Amino acid sequence: MEADALAVPGAGNSGRPTGAPLGNEPVGDLGLAGDHAAVWSYDFEGETLSWLPGLENLLGGGTLTEAEIESKLADLVAPLTSGTRTSPPWREFELEQSFRNPAGEIRWVRLRARTIGDDNGSSGLLGIATDVTDVRENRQALEDLTDRYRLLVELSPDAVCVHEAGVVTYVNRAAVTALGASSTAELIGRPIMDFVADESLPALLDRIASLHRQGASTDPADTVMLRLDGTKYLVQSISVRTTWEGRPAFQVIMRDISAQKAAEATLRYQAALISHVSDAIIATSRTGVVTSWNPAAENVYGWTAGEAIGGMVSDLVGAALDPETVLRRGGVMQTTHRHRNGSTLAIRVSAAEMNDGFVLVCADETARRRAEQHYSTVVASLDEGVIVIGPGGLIESANPAACRIIGVDHDDLIGVPCVTLELYDDQGRLPPARMPPVVTRRTGVTLAGLVLRLRRPDGADVWISLTSRLLTPEDPSALAVVASFTDITERRAIGERLAHEATHDPLTELANRTLVLDSLAEALSGAGRAELTTLLFIDLDKFKVINDSLGHSVGDKVLRIAGERLRRGIGENDLVGRLGGDEFVVVTAEITEPHEIKALAEHLREALTEPITVNGRQLHIDASIGIVTAANDDTRTAEDLLRDADVAMYQAKTLGRARYEFFDVELRERMQRRLRMEQDLRDALQNEELWAAYQPVVDIDSGEMVAVEALLRWKHPAHGSVSPAEFIPLAEESDLINLIGKYVLRTTTREIARRREQLGIDLNLKVNLSARQLDDPHLVAGVQDALKTTGLPPHALTLEVTESALMRDQAAAAEVLTSLRDLGVSLAIDDFGTGYSSLAQLQRLPLDTLKIDRTFVTGIAESRDAAAIVKSIIAMAHAVDLIVVAEGVEDEEQLAVLRELRCDQAQGFHLGRPAPPDELFGAVE
């Protein structure tokens, strides 16, 4: 069709116009024609297409025929021609279609059309075709670029968010993850400030405020962000001013730098560590040239870093140092290096390979190895055994003392399980689980000072004090244990001996007082207390005579024999002990019946009364036994029972010896009275309750009073007059007799000296001395002082000593009596006839007077035998020039017989009772 005209719709497709010419205005409304645009039309009724020139260029050039042009155009406008028939006039439509031109290229054409017609309806289409291939490609490129940018942002590892007016409008996936959210919905719409820590908020606001133009961005800055759970993390953020859907907004790019900062801190730490560690760290090239030399290397080897870097490592450490050799040996090697000054260094070298060389760590162990050498030397020289037991329970090391104590060579001990050592406690051999090293390894607890018995391989037993502790307490998981032990065999033997000596009598090896009381206390306590506990207190009769007359060595043998007999006479579970002197005790809980206790006491007495042969002499002893029993509900203590048994024994002696007596409460009361009286007697001296009565001694031929015997009396403030038979034995058994004797001697010599002077009479004073007084080393001096102080002439004083006291130790008595005789006083033997003495014995003593005991005088008038005995005594006494005095004269008949028997003097109630001096002599001024 010609290009200069276009028929109105309805014209044929020959290209010639069939209708009114088409003006420019309708076409101009659709677009301008040109190289890339062409006008076309379509007649609905005739279904014909028409076009103006230029369409062929748009569709592919001048090579296309008219039929080809029409065919292509029909294909392109088909969607419009088929879908717009019913549209009213002047409606506009637009469509973009692609086609392939003759050159094989894909081209795009935009078809814009408008329906034309009149009031009766649309008659066709008038359109313009525009080549939009370039526009389309540019737009696609832009869309592709936009898609790529969106994908890049969405998949970026950095968190990206957009906020508009302070509210989050977009977040990428990385932001969702970084802020701890599960979806974008949790973040979109929230204030951006919700996710910024308070400390970073002011700086962030300042940075955003500085962005005044589109595309402006802030410098990277560190910002502390907040996750949804409130935790903080560090980011490096950049804010960019942009637009969002045409409105001003800010895009924020956030990179999490927590790991980076941690890595930087680690690098700084590693750098500081290398600079400050005590080990030398040296980096070398593969040829051994030093490339790095830390401060510790300077200290270890004496070379500065400036001197060392660039030098050969072997020259600097003073020895061949090949890193590859170290690596072949496992990476660690012990070697010897030298300091710059030539001193030797013990070094542990560790090597690691780098890309361009090696790193060497040289640990200076000189001091440690020197300390280890010193330690080894010290441990080897210890007398204390030391063994180290590894985690597997095997002995890894042992010093010489340990081998010596255990009795095993060193090589035979190493590698041996520690549980094979034979250790025993009080319950027997220790099982493996209770071995101290095993317990320490299991619990980590130090066991100190355990006393155990170790059996050596040769069968000998050694007592050890063992301590078991972890080798490295600061690392309990190491499980190595060090056991140290000392041989205390000798010390224990000494201790046992001392303990035995502390609880046993050295003479008899029997239990001493301490052990007796402890054993008795144990028997009286506890749930297993026996039904009846019996204590026998045994005192040997006649032992003192043997000891004094035959000597202590003989006495000791007698005591040992007596102790052995008592030991053999008791049961296996009974206890026999010696309290001291000749006092023994037996404790038994095996018998409960009174007749059994009596039988035991008799059995022990019979064993003791068997003759004892010592040094060829047969000796005889007996025993007085006090017995006390305690039922299982008895509240008395061990001391109480021992005291009560002593009381019962004393009662047995009082009743004649060689017997046994059971303790009872009445006996205790008597003893308590005795103890109270003894204390009162001590007070009596100070309170002047003691006084002397005088009994006349009469010359039988003339009937004149030639002497008086001083007899001590006690007027107790509560009990009145106390019999001398009660308080004199108390004084003799205590230390009071010497004090009382001194008091009596001074009082009576002063009294008689005054009476002699005032009355002008030649009167003799007789004063009794006890056996205890003869043992007083101050007796002679006391007598001499009394005579000198009171003025009584020595010849006017007669000191009387009982026959038993003189026979106790004749030699000692003779020495004392001789010293008294040298003072000029007279000496008399009192109670003669009761001590089994002979004239031969009396002749060896410096005596002047013999006093016949009252037991012989009592029946002298009725019995010729009694008279004959008294006659013999008088005759014997006169034969050795002794004055004879008869005691206990009660009537005239006795006095007459004594006169007939030529007795010299007499005293008794018939001749005068003891009386105060004023009553006897009369009161004098």
C-alpha cells in the first residue's frame, strides 16, 4: 500500500484507501511516526488491514513482500482485532508483542490502537506500531539489575535494615538472625532504637543527623546492638541516606565484629604472651637463621634481640640445634645449651614447623634440674623411707631408706604393686582397699602418722609410722601418691617398755597402783560390767621383821616370790598387783558367791604361808586380807573400793593378823572416825588439848615414891577424854608421834624439874619412846635440848622403850640408846616378856631398868607358874645389874609376892592412879 494515504476502515487490503482520508489528529494522539513507528488500521466489517509506509522497516527491512508484511501485522494485532469489536468508539488499547525479523533477531513492538466509528458503534481500529526493542531491553536490564541488587541485599552476610522516620521498614535475613528474631514480622514496624544499646545511642543519632543529602553515608563505627532477648553484641555499622517508596529513609549496614574483636584480643594476648612468657621463643628460617627472638630468649641466653636476629641459632644457643632433628624425636628434646657468658644451661626444646621455617620453644630447666638433683640427694640420704606409687598402684621410685626398711633391693621393689606389701594394724593384715596409698588415691585425703606393722620378706616385723599423701595435691586427678615412713621399731619397743614400767611394779612385774585403778575402773564401767567385782587387799604379815633383820635384798626376793605365788593362785582373767611395800591386791570378776570369795582368800593365804627359802634360810610369812565387793549397781569408784579394802585389811590386822575380813559400812564409819580423830589430833597440839598425867612408881621395900611415869592424855572438845589406846596408835602410824613425843618430853621435864625444885625431892621421870621415835634423827638432840632448857638433871630422866621396838633393829636401837646414854639419862625396856628377847640380846643394849609386862603380874598371887616366870625375869635382870619394875600391880597380895621375889619397884592402880601434877603433888605456886 502506498505510504502517502490511509483509507478509513472498510477499505480493502490492497493498500488503496477505500474510505475518507485519515487526518493527522487521530494518529497524533496515538504517537508520532518515525523510523521506529508505523500507522496501521483495521476494518471490522471487511476484516482488512491497511498501513502506511514505514511498517516494512519496523518489521524487518525492505526485503519483505506486502503479503509477508500483512501476515506479520495480522499476527501482531490479532489480540486487538479480536477483542475490541464490541468496544465503543474512541477507546484506547495497548499491547506489546515480540516477533522474529528476517535476520533472525527477536524484536519488540508496542501496538497502541483506538476504536473509530460513529454513534452507531465502532467500525474499526486505528493504531500505531512502535519498535520498543531497545526500550524493552533497557527496562529489562534495569529490572534485572534491581533483582540482582535485591538478591544481593537479601543474601548479604551483613545485617541490613531500612528505617523510615525511626521505624524499621525492611530487614534482610542476616538482620533477622543477628537480632535474634525468628521472622521479619518481629522486627518490621518497631523503633530502630529498640535494637541499639544505651551506650551507643547518642553517637548513632549524631551520625544519622549528619546525613543531609541523598546517597550520603557515615564512616564505619562500632555500635553495641541489642538482641530481642536483651543480650548485647558489637557491630561495625554504616548508615546511608536513601529513599523508600519515594520517601526519605536510612539504610543501615551492620557487620558483627564480636569474633573479629575476640580474634584481635587473642592476637594481642598471644603477642603479649610471647613477650612475657618465661620460655625462650625463637623463630628461624629453614636454614637456621633467627627471624624472631623474644625477651625471654634474651634473658635465657644473654643475647639481645637486635644481636640475635639474623644470626645462626646454633651459634646463639651455644650448641647444635636442628629443628628437624627435634621433630623426628617427637617434637621435644632435652639438651644442654650455653649462656653467652659460657655457663651451662639445661634446656627442654620443643619444635614446630611453619611455612617458611620453624618455631622453637626453649624452656630453661637449669634451676629445676639443679633442685631435682638436690632433692634426689636429700631424699637418698634420708633415714625416712620414701616411695612414689603411680596411678596404676605400682611403685615407681624408692629411696635407699625405703629399701632398707622394707628389706628389698631397689630393683626388686620398682614396678611391684604397693598392695603386695604386708601391712598390719590392730585388726590384722590390711586388705588392699584399706591400704593407705590406695585410700589416698581414691579419696585424695592425706593420712598422717599411721602406726602399722610391716612384715619383711625375711619374716621379721618392723613397726613404721606412715604418712600417705597425693604427689601433686593441686591436681588430684593425677592420682600419684607418695608414701613416707619411719622405722619406729626401737622407739616403739622403748615406748612399750616405758608404758609397761609406768603401769607395772619394777620389782615383781605385777600391775602397779595406776594399772590396778585403771583396770578396776574399767571393770566398774560400761555395759558389759560383771555382776560382781571383788577386790582383795593383801598385806604380808611378818615381812617387816624379815626385811629389817635380813636386809632389803632378802626382802625383795620374798616380795617377788609372794607376787609370783599370788599370780599363780588367780584365774586367767583376774589381775594381781603390788601397791608398794608388802601390799598386794587381787581384782576378780569371775566369782560371785561369798563362799567362793572366802575360798579364794584362803587359797591365797595358804600359797603365801608355804615356806620360802632364801639364801639357804627358810622364812615364813602370812597375810592379812581385806575384801570388798561391788555389785553392778554399786556407784563407788575404783579409789573408793581400794580405800574400803584397805580399811578391811587394817581391821584384819587389828583382830590378830593372818586372816581375812570383809568390808562393811560400820567398818568404814570406824575408819572415818579414825581419820577424823587423826586430824583432830593434829589440831590438839596447837589447841593445847593434850596434857600429861603422872603415875607413881614405888620402891617396894620402902614404899616411897621414887619416880613417876608420864602418861599422855587428850581431852577432846567434842568427845571428851579419848583413850590413849585409840589416839597413840594414830600418832604412831602418822608423822605426829615425833611432834607429840617432843611436846611430851618438854612438858614433863619442865613440870618435874619445877616440882623437884619446889618440893626439894629427888624424883625420877619416866617417859615412853615409840619405835618411830627411835628412827627420828633429831631424837638425841631433842632430849639434850629439853634437859638443857628445863634444867632437869639427866640422871633424873628415864626413857622407856618397848621390847618389840628394841628387837626390830637391834643395831640401830643400840646406836641410838648409846647416844642417849651418853647424855646421862637412864634407859628402860618396857613390856618385857612380849617380844621374845633374851638376856644375851639385852646384854648388848645399854639398859638400866627392866619393866615386867602387866600380863605376868596379873596372876602372880594365884599361879605358881606366873610367880616362877616373874622370879626368873627378876633373877635374869639382876644378873645383868638391871633395876626391875613390875607393872599393873592391882592389890596388896601382888605387891607382897613381888616383895618376896625381890622385885625393886612397882606401879599400878594399887599404888597410885595416873593423875594431874597438882593432884599428885599438891598445888604449888
